[in-house]
Amino acid sequence: MYEDRFGTEADPVVIPSLEGQRILGMTDPDDDNIVVWGTLREHEPPRQFVEGGEFYVLKAMPYVRKMYAGGKAIASIVVAKLT
């Protein structure tokens, strides 16, 4: 589900979430020992948390509950997001 590429402002990395916001942690491009934390929110434009770093955008996803029988998925149920 995650993309193996560098997110730009024109083509950001899409972060899936079951909620309308998500906390992200990313390392500083100049120092891997520094972790920068930030909150990404639904309907916001692409966001860059670290200067020279990637751009991210949040995409809300529905929760899908899968039912299994005999080790195989037999049904998927989309559950409404609680607000």
C-alpha cells in the first residue's frame, strides 16, 4: 500500500488512514538520528514536514472487515467510519 518513491508537491506520497488525521514520523534527510513528528489531515494540500523532505497527503479509507472460513476470505463488509 505504501509507495517506494520520493513524494513531490505535484505528486505526493498518499498515506491511507481510517481516521480524518494521522500522526507521521519521518527522519531528517541530513541526520537519520532526528525524527520529526507531524499531523497530516484529510482535505489538506500536500504537506512537507522537513525542509528538503518528501510531500505527503492523507486519504481516508473505509474499514473493510473480512470474514474467513477454512483460511479463505469468503466475504468483505465495508464498515462506516465513526465520526
